[in-house]
Amino acid sequence: MAHAAHWVPLNRECHGGLMWQRFTAYHFARHTSYAALADAEMRHAAACFPIAFIPALEGWQAVALLGLSDAHNLIVDSQGRWRAAYVPSALRSHPFGLHREHPGKLCIDQHSPCVVERLDAEPFFNQNGELASFPRQVLLFLQQRESGCQRVAQQLDALVNAKLLTPWHPEVYQGSTPLYQIDERAWKMLSAKQVGLFWQLGAVPLVYAQLQSQQQLGVLHAYQQRQAAPPAPSETTSSPLAEWQEALSSEERYQWPDPS
């Protein structure tokens, strides 16, 4: 993910005097051109974004393309509003995250404006010096998400070993990260037994999500062209807050999941 976050593990000594506030806009993601996906969110993401596969240090990832060039998110508009109907889980947890250098520890993005010194925000720790209730829930959410990303990595390893991935070069894509897609022709040549093995691994939904999501490239390209065009005179008087509330009308998709 093209992201300028500076992840550090939370600890009482360094962060006991800090608090955090929930974000109300997505300015923090404006330079995030793709986001890694867990298995449970694949079908939601495929309805909104092109899905691509990329090799990473921690293994293969399935990512939602949020832009067509490096460090440029086309889904976040100039006022920080999210244009799509679904927000990848990697972005819903801001300013919290996990980092491979600090396994098992809840981290924060120290560069985030959501990390504050004000007393009217939410605490990271309780009076006993332990993680407060909500950060504990966030840690469970992130651990569940990490498990889902690891399952995707295992599925992609199997697809790679079966030579079912091929480089993907969309004409409208200008980013530097190499993209891969399902080799649809090779997939269709598999026997029923071979497809059955991928069903057992849970990889078949991933295959079809990626193939079906490719049509979302046109949506990204339209956003890109719209940004390049001169602004049209505004004829509406709706407030940014009203538009933001409308964009976030789906409670099921935007609330934190219940870790229980």
C-alpha cells in the first residue's frame, strides 16, 4: 500500500499522555493507491474496485486498486469524502494498525492527525495502564483481518504454483507496482478435479472476484478524467456534511465488527 504511515507499537511510557480521535474524512488515505484485502471482504471490494495481485515482502497480496498512478487515491475527493460504497478494512482502522516488525502488538500511525494531546479525545489506555476497551477491540479486529490476509496469501501461492497468474498491464494504469491477474484461459482449462482442489483451499471466490472486478477500471478512469477536467459551476447547496453522511449510510459496512 502506498502509504506514508509511521507505525510504532503503543506503550504506556511513550503514549500515556496522548489520545486519539475518530476520523470523519479520508484525507489520511489520499496518497494510498492500493489496499491489501482479506478474504472476507473480497466480494464487497470486487463490486467497487479493480482487484490485482502483487508480490510483497510478506507474500502475495490481493489488493484493491484505489488509483491508477503512484501515491494518488482517486476514491478520496478533494474534501476527503469516500466515493465508493465499500471501504477496505485496511483503512477503517486508522490510526491503528499492525506491523510485521512488532508482531502481536497494536501500533499507531504517529504521523496521523488523529493522534492528539487534547483531553476531549479517546484514551489509548485505561487507569490500570492497559489498553482501553476500544483499542482492545481494534486489536482483535486487526488480528482477524491479518488472518484473512494470510489465507489469501496461501491461496495465491497455490495459484502461482499452478501457473494461473499472469502479468496484468491495463492501458490506463500508470503505477510502478507490477500487477498480476488470473490467467483466465489457463483457469478454464483446469479439470473438475483441479478446480475442486482450489474449492477446498477457498481460492475459487478469489479467482472470480478478481476476474469480475476488472470492469471497475473504467470507474477509476472516469474519476481520473473528472479530476483532470475544469470544475463545473455548482448548482446545489447541499453541505459537505450531508453528502458525507449519505456516503456512510451503510451501518453494516462502516461500523467496527463485533469481535465476539
